[in-house]
Amino acid sequence: MTSTSSIKGWCPGALRPMESGDGLIVRLRVTGGVLSLKQARAITKASLDFGNGLMDLSSRANLQLRGVTHETWPKLINALTEHELIDNDEEAESIRNVMASPLAGIDPTSLMDITPHVRALEHHLKATQALHHLPAKFGFLIDDGGALSIKALSTDIGFEATTINGTLSFAVRLGQADEVALIHPNDLVQTANALAHYFLQARRGHEDSIRRITNLVAREGAQKIFAHLGLQTLKSKIEFHDRVSPVGFHRFGTFPCLGLAAPFGRWHANTISNLIDFADRYNLTSLRLTPWRALILPGITEEAAQDAIALFSHDLITQAQDPRLAIAACSGQPACLHASVKTQEDALAFSRLVKSPALSGIRLHVSGCEKGCAHPRSSKVTLVGREGLYDLVVNGKANDTPLRRGLDATWAAAAIKEMLEGDAA
């Protein structure tokens, strides 16, 4: 085990955990976000046996087990290795940053089953030593064109299933550029490999200024990068319209599912364990992790879904309109060594002030420090902890210049109310 948590831009893994205020953070990267009930049960047991029972579901659909100690960490790794949840080495683990549509392979509204492409890309990333030099947060995204679109989420190289004139293709997008290139679905891994190698070559000697693909696009333009691969581009803006929330009972086509969320992505192993028992009783086979920090029970009947809502509504978010879904909050004090404020407690108190529909995205971000781990993108209101108080950023990110400084919780609440006053009730 190595620990390099002081390095800027570094992310924890299972084999490279991070020190925090409540012990080690062990991050599990779950392929496609798909957990069998057996795997999910193993994770909850490991969290309770070797950690403090708290788990964070991240904005990349990764699970972070908290409260692990240096003494219990080897036992946790051994327990999860038996269930194929641990990589062979740290480098293979850290490169495996592939987000996929949460209902891949089972959503009848999707354009294709992307599951084989997700597995093939992960395998290639692990097996190609040269790609292990990609930055730790460099990520890939594969969207199946189905109901729960992830196209608008931040990534470096995205593959979006699309049909043009009846031909099924992937539209390749670099960051959130307005140009895409079309490729045959079978060329996904080859294209990802070529783009990643081009990025590594272009940033050589410019590592400080070219950290992510967006930096390279800003310098060269997407068209030039694609031209290097012999690909032509066409204009295609990402549509940032209101998305379908994963929370609540849904039928996508004829396929039913139920999404449940924990406030700010903080789950307790006992709650997930109870959810697994419930799923087992109703003959469900898997859980799906989403980048919106919600879990999905796929294939559940409407009657069973109503039973689940009644059973878990006290501990979990069961309705898409819940204002807590429009708030991002990191672990905060005392769980995070960098935080000086109790972000999750404060965020819960602030939730009564957020009246906009959760589907409009994150409206309030409560960050323990300027790193902004819980929400690295802009939001309408961002509160940034500093020396026990909050700085206020409007329409920006946690590391942007604040409009006001040194607000206590009362003044912060007043600022939230003022800034969100125009939101629809």
C-alpha cells in the first residue's frame, strides 16, 4: 500500500487508499457500475468488519469505503479480492476510469448494448503499459443513448451512441467540445487508444499546462486532434436539458426499475445490506451504481417498488423532487483532513432553502475547502469552507474568486436564500 494523498489531482483507490480524518478511504471502481447481490453483500460486510460502515457513492459511480485502518486494510483487500472487486496492481486500478450508462445492457430504450465495449476498453487500459502514464483523473465515458443519459457529465474522451441516416455509430467527444467525430462501434477501443496516445505525446514537456483533454482542445482545437487520426468532425453541442432522474420508480419502455439515493451520497452499510435483503426477497439479481450518487434496483415490479419506498423512505431519498438531490456536499469535518466546516450537517440544514427541481442539476455546493471534491463543476451557489466559516461563490466552482467571505452558517443561509430566490418552488 502506498499513500500519496498530498499530491494535487491524485485520487484514492483500493490498492492505494487515502488518509482522511476518519481513517483510510478505499475506493472501489466497479466495472459498468454493476454489482451482483453477492458482490454488494461482500462490500457491505467488509465495510462493517474492516471500516466504520460508511460508504460514499461518488460522481463517477465509484464506492468509497471509509474508516479503514492500516491494520484492517489487508484483510479488506483479501475479502474483496475473492469477489473480483480488486485489480492486480495499483497502476491497472488507477487507469480504469470508465463511466458507463447505468442501465447498460438492460435498457430497451438504448441504441445498443455497450457492456462489451466497456469491458474491452477497461481491459485495454489495464493491459497497455504506456497508457498508465495518463493523469490520475483522466477518464472515459460510454453512453448507450438510453433513458439515463450521461453525455453531459464531465470526462476527457466520450463515446455517445447515435444513429445518423439509420447507421449506428459512436460520436466521439473531447471534453465538452462542440465538435464530434463518428466512428464504427467496433473501432471504440482503437480510437480511445489513439486519442490517449496523442494526448500523452502532446503534453510531454507541458505537464503543468496540459492536465486534461480540455487543456489540449483549448490549445489545438478538437478538429486538429481528430484530423491526426484521420477523422472528420461535425458540429454537435451537448444538450444540457433537464435529464430524467434515476430516483423513483420508472418504466423505460417496458423495463421497470427503482432508484434510491442517500443524502449527499453518504450511505451506511447496514442500509445497503437491508436493501440487498429486500432485493433478494423479490428475486432481483443486481444493483446499479449511478454517477448521480443513487442506486438502482433493475427489474423490480411496481408493487415491490412501492414496498421498498415505504420501507426505506426514512433513511433514503425516494422521490425525484427531493431538494437534497440538488445539493452536493463533501465529507467535511471531521472526516476530511482539509475541511474546517461540517459540510454535511450544514447542507442538510440548507436544504430547506433549495426549492428548484432537483432535475435542474446541482444548485448548491457545500465544499469543505477550495478543492471542491464533491462537485468539480460550476453551480448556482457554492459555499467554500475556510477557517470555520464560508466563502460565497456565485455561478462558479469552489476554487473561483468568492463574492463574499467569512460567512457563518446564519449568514450563509441568508446568502443562499438571496441567490436562489428566483428558483421555482
